[in-house]
Amino acid sequence: MARRWREHGFSVLGVNYRGVSTSGGVASRHGLVLDAVGALAFLTAPAERGGEGLPPHAVALLGHSLGGGVAPEAAAFFPGVTVISDRSFSRLSAAAGGLFLLDAPPWARALLRFVMARFACWEYDAIRHWRALPPETPKIVAFEPADEVIRGPAQLHSELRGKGFVPAPPAAREEVGAVCALESLRFPHNRPFTDGEMARLATVMNAVMREPQVGSSGGLWRPGLPAAF
């Protein structure tokens, strides 16, 4: 399904993962990534191949909650696509530990991560894929400090903060890109963006979703990247 937010000038393609709602198949960790890859392939493929023919810099992949683990992994196959993590986690096991093992010792959390990755095959290491994205990839993190589902320490924003990612130093902004942090205006977790949040997100997207240029050092960069919101 597609919906246009006319006041912000962009369209949204909403996709149900396999096994969700009316989509067929059975949900799996890798299957969800393939579904996101398929959506990006449709948007960027030329019209003669049945796609929308959009250049990568005109496409943004927004992953909410679980989708925040899917988005950076899928975007790696489409250089130039903007990646947005909305109220999501650094690792799925960290989010699960924050819900079910809040007061558990460190070894219990480590065991949970091992089980989810090796046996359940449902670990999403979003922080690893996020850091592996090219420096010129526009990245936006929408977060809610008081999120009741993905607790503060498990949030992607918490993992990135203070490590040179949120935001990039102003002097390096043109050459290496930056992560823009967009704090949610209110919670709870399972809700759409508010009108105010959508307007703020659109402002950031309009600034970063530009055709890359060659910088003075030969690297790609996008002009006008804003400071953190």
C-alpha cells in the first residue's frame, strides 16, 4: 500500500513482512531482511523492469522497532539510500533482556543473546550493520528516552551516543556525514509518528536526501547536513 503525505512532499510505501497480516509465508530472521531488500529493489529498479525508477538518494528506508534491526542490513545492498531507525534497538537480544531480564546478572543476558543467535536464529545486530554502512549514507535515529518496550540502555541511540555518531563533529560533517538524532515528542512505543514528529523528520530528510557530491578529499558527501535535532 502507498500513502502520500502531501504536506511534506513525499510518498510512503508500506510493506507487510511475510507471515504478517495478509502477507503469505512464514516470518524468519533472514526473510524479513529479504522483504525489505525486495521493497528497495522495486523502488530503485527502472520502469522497464517493473520498478519505480527512483535514484537511491531519493529513497529512505524507515525501520520501526523490529524493523530497526532489518533496515541497516537491507540498506547495505543499496548504497545511497537513507536509513532511519525509529524507536529501535542496538541488538534484539538487548531489547529482550531489557523486558524480561531487567534485574538479571550479566551472564544471563549473555546466555539470552547466545540462544537467540545460535538456536532461535532471531538475533538482529543492528549496531554492527549500522556502523558498517558507508560514511556518506544519511542516517537518522528517532528515539524515545522513556520508551516502555525498548528500554534506554538497549536503544540504538544509547549505543551510538558518545562514540562519534550522534552527531558528527561539525568540522567533519561535510566529509564523513553524520547521524541526526530526532527525539520523539511523546510515547508510547506502538504508535505512528505524530504530525509534529513527521514535520521534523521531513525537515531532516529534505536536507540529507540529496544527490551525493565529491568532496575536497575525493570522498562522497551530502551538502547541508543539519545538526542533531
